Amino acid sequence: MLRLFPDLSEDLLLRLYHKGAHVHWTSEDIDWDAPVALDERGSLALARVLSPVYLGEQSAMLGAANVLPQLAMAGESTAQLYLTTFLGDEARHFEVLTRLYQRLGHQPVSIRALPAMLRYHHRLRQGDRVDWVWGILISDLFAKHFYQLFAHSQENLLFGTMSQRILVDESRHQAFCDHYLTKVMPHLGQERRKALRSMRDELLSTMEDMQAVLGEDAEVLGFSGQDMVDLVALDVRVHAQRIGLDQEPPPTDGVPGSFGKPVDLAERRRLKAEEDTNRPQQMGPAQDCDCSLCPIAALCSSLVVRRAAAR
Ligand SMILES: [Fe+2]
Ligand SMILES: [Fe+2]
């Protein structure tokens, strides 16, 4: 795995590494005196809708640490260098969002209230470095649309300015994923590419399940979670085309032909709505909860319950 004199020829990943290394910042660069301008319900709503993104920042940081040795084993030295800055980016996003939660005075939604969140991150952890980069691209596109909402609507407020900073980092992540996947795509077999398309559909569907639970909170903050997922799905389609995933064979192998039908979120939504109307009412909306005060927290985090939630 260790190479005494690895190939570090100039490429886009090396340039992204240089960019990332030059723009490091931490929570100490954030103006924490900036106003949040949200009432109690608004603060709770932000804490709730932010939960999947917050877990995503942590998951991306840990996933990158896991993938780093795989890149080294494959001799992908510039990708390996780049990923060290990616790790630092996600670490600071995780850190600043943790401090934001303290400022809001609320905790993220628990896994019990939003099991789709765990299902999503469990799916991201499966497979090898190619699966991971593809999953991270999809997650980064979700994060991009989420942060953009606040970067515009809360331009001079605490979360808006924080979102603007995070978006700059996320744009490097997308450039990395696009570049890496475009290079690797012609070398993947048809079944492998089909599996990546299934993964995309699975992640988008799970994303929609999360937004369905958080819909009321999104409305409090003035946006529609479903509209956001639709935008993400469109963006994912654009990137899938760009990297050659939706073409069979991939572009460098000849004339591309259209292949596969991406998940139809609108149709899925219609079927779910039908199911919901036929199902008897069970319980009210999930509440913000504090696991440290909950008597069944140990049971909730047990392997058996986590496996059931992941199904
Ligand atoms: Fe991030
Ligand atoms: Fe990211």
C-alpha cells in the first residue's frame, strides 16, 4: 500500500487538493454573534430538517477515512491526496453544525423518529470506493440544494452565511466525484453500472421518505421538502449523464444509447399517498427527542433494532 515514490502527476485532483488545502477554515471563523432570526418553532424546524444533512457530514467524514486505504491500494495517489482535504472539509461542517445545534437549543431528530436516515447511511457504507464516490455525489447534491436554500433566504443570518461557506467546499467535492467517476466508468461492466443505477434509485427513494417525515418543518421554514428532492433527482440525472452512467455502453466505448429508466418519484409518491389513505391512522408527528433522557435508548440503539430500522 505504501509507495516510496508515487505518481503525483498534475491532474484535476491535485489541483483540487491545492485549492482545498488553501481554504481551510474552522468554527472560529464563523461570526457566532450573527442573528438566527428564528422563533422557537422555527429553531426546532431547522434542527429537524438539518438532521439528515448533519448525519451526512459525519458519515462522509468516516466514509472518506475508510476509502483512503482503498485508493492507496489502487495506486490512485492524487485521489488519495485530495481526500485528505475532503476529510477536513467534512470535519469542519460537522463541527460548525454541532455548534449551530447548541445555539438553536435543539437536538437532531432521533433515528427512532426518522429510521430512513439510518437506512440511507447504511446504504452509503456498502460496496467499494466507486460505490462510495457515487453515493457521496448524490449526498453532496442533496446537501447543495439544502444549503442553497438558506444561503439565499438567510443571506446575512448565521445559518445563511455558514451555508455559503460550506457550499464552496461542497463544489470541490462534486468536481472530485464527477472527475473520478467519469474516469472509472468505461472500465465498469454492464452489471456494475446497473447496480450503481439501482443504488441511485434507492438513495433517492429513501431521501424522499425522509422529506415526507420532515415536510411540516420544511413548510415552517418556507420551502417544500418534496420540491427539493425533485430538484436533487433532476440534478443527479444531469450528473449521471455527465459521468456516462446512463449511457450503455459508456461514451468512450462507442456511440452511447439511452439505458435504464430512473426512479419515477412522482409515481412513487402517488402510490404512497394511496397506501396512506387506505391505512388506519396511527400516531401524530414525531417530536424532537432527547435520547439521554429516554429509558429505552439502550434498546433503541441495539443491533436488532438498528437492523430492523435499516430494512
Ligand atoms: Fe459537507
Ligand atoms: Fe461533501
